[in-house]
Amino acid sequence: MQKLDVVTEKSFAQLGLSPATLNRLAQIGYKMPSPIQAAFIPVALTGKDCIGQARTGTGKTAAFMLPSLEQLDPSRKRVQMIVLVPTRELSEQVYSESMKFAGNSGFEFGLAVGGRPIHRQIEALRKGVQVVIGTPGRVIDLLKRRELKLDALQIAVLDEADRMLDIGFRPDIEKILKACPEDRQTLLLSATMAPPVEKLAHRYMVSPEMVDLSEDRVVVDTIEQFYVTVDEDRKRSLLLRILAKEKPSQVIVFTRTKRGADALFQMYSKRLKSNRIAAIHGDLPQRQRDKVIRELRSGQLRLLIATDVVGRGIDISGISHIINYDIPEFCDDYVHRVGRTGRMSSSRQGRAITFVTLAQGGELTNIEKRINTVLPEYLVEDFEAFAPRNREARDIKKFG
Ligand code: AMP
């Protein structure tokens, strides 16, 4: 595994960014570009369509935002750039990162995300913003109301394109791109180049340049990863034992289903008698989701139980541990989940522990292939992870 190393050969100054942007980067403490930034920024600055294969946590927000802002005009109060992202949480993250990059350059940013009052977003748009960051559904809504106009648009960004397509945003994305001027620049960021992503790129981009950094850093090596085999009905006790042993400063426990997340939350909040526990999933009202993320960010929450859709993209440096209570259904989700710890902005080491039942050995192998690493077993002393018959089954497997 290669290291996600912020120190590359090139400095920001060598990427073609303006002195004002370089000053801004120095102010916010970005010293050297990450690999995706070093590779993507010079290409995006040329105005060409560009595909970047990279994950959240590798610095991709700056990779697309910095070269875009360089090309836009803060004195024109028209929407010149739109960034489409799959989730509300990610839109907010991109929004706050972008504000940092813009500093006092005069750019105004607007959010267009579902689950929040639309009138405030409309008000912001009416005042005049140059950059809109949003989820496809709400963007369509605002377009239909004619509150959002894309006729002066210069740059369209599809962030986490693979995930947007997974969620079913294809028709909305297509409508939005069709509403943009044809001579725009399109930037597409995606962790994988699955056929649907390629199809989208083929249809809506013009001879895109490819910047592929996916294989280099599938999982950052500031993350120690383990698996532990356990019977389904021993998982709850195992989690308690691991929490006691690891004493995480902050931990995200991933479940496959919303129901599973709620059930765990009920149980642990009672048994641990702690108000530092919360659950987050797509069925919760947006206000509650925001509150949870805020509390996680401030360090108030210690244990968060989450499903993939909302867990993905959370960028909080205090998270010391990820527990995959349910092994993720897709290998990509594994990469996204464990990437919530050992974040680039933190120098701290993270730990990820994946629970695997005896029947899920094949799924573990698929993950190991995907990350090109054999995971070591996490050992828990004096803990019966299996019913007696399964203990035998496990020994037979180990022997053979
Ligand atoms: P992203 O992949 O855009 O979500 O970025 C992950 C985290 O890394 C964010 O907290 C960024 O602020 C931080 N980051 C991105 N690029 C750099 C850089 N060149 N130097 C330092 N921190 C960075």
C-alpha cells in the first residue's frame, strides 16, 4: 500500500495558481498539494473537461475548487459554477471548505440541498451567488421554480459521481447538465469508474483528461485495519468489549440497515447510560442529522452509529476508530467507511475493525482484494465470539 502523503514533488506555486490563491492557501495552512491536487489542478486550470478518480479524504475538494475559482469572476453576480454532490452532509462540507478557499475574494456561495427550508436558499440565490453547491433533487426544484438560472454557467462539477448514480440521481443529473450551456467545463470526481460513470462522462463531457489516483491510495496507511470473526448474536457483546479495550476518543459504528442502526442505538444508549451516543441515517429529519454531525464535530459525541449513505464523506479529525459492525455490502463502502478515520487533516492514527461472521469469509476476501492487503485478525482475549458448534466449525476451517 502506498502512503497518502501530502508532500509531493510539486509545490502549489508550481501548479499555476495565482498569488492571491497561494496566499490564501498559506493562511489556511495548506503547505503542499496532495497527489490529486498536484495532478488535477494544472489540467482543470486549462479549462478542459477533466475526470479525477479519487476518494473523499484525498483533498479532492481543493483539487476541483481552486482551479475553478481561478477561472470565475467574483464581480459578476451570476451563477457561474455548480457542484453536484450526493448527500447533504457532503454539500455542507464542500461549502465550508470552499468558503475557506475563497477568503475575501468576493465570491458568494449558495447551498441547494434538500431537507432544509427552500425559501432561505431562494433568498441567497436572489442576492446573487457565483457558486451553487447542492444535491441534484433540490437543484432541479430550484430550476423548475426559475430561482436558479444556469445560462451563465461556466463550470459544472460532479462530485462523487459514482455515489450519485448509485443513489439514482442519473435523471436529475442529466436534466441539470442539459440546462447548462454547452461550452461549459465539466469536472467529474469519482472513486470508481464503473460503466454508468463512464457512460455519463461519455455523454456529457468533451474529450476529458483522466487523472487516476485511485490505485495509489485505496486506504491511507495512517489507518490500522483488522477483522474479527464473530457470530451474529455475539456482535453486541463484542462491540462492548472492543469499546472497553480500545477506549476510542470518537468512534463510528457502521451498520448495513437503518433498522440495525436504531436497534443498536436503543440498546447502547440504555446500557452505556451515556448521552454521548447517537445514530444517524437517511430516515432522520435533516435537523437531527445536522445536530448529530455538529455534536460529533465538537467532540460532544463519542459513539455514532451510522449507515453508509450518511456516514460517507464525514470529515472529522477526532475520529479514532471505525467499527464495521456489519461488513459492508460493497467493497467501495469499506474504503469509504474506514476513510472516516486517519483523516488527512489529522496526524493521528486511526483504527478500523470489521466484524465478519463465519459465512462472510468470502466478502472479507473481496475487500482484501480491493484494498490489496490481507487484514490481520483482531484478538480479543477471554471472549467467546462463537456458539460451541461454530467454534468447531471455525477450528475445522482453520485446520483445513
Ligand atoms: P477532502 O478530500 O477534500 O475531503 O479533504 C480532506 C481533508 O484534508 C480536509 O479536511 C481538507 O481541509 C484537508 N486537506 C486537503 N488538502 C490539503 C492540503 N494540501 N494540505 C493540508 N490539508 C489538506
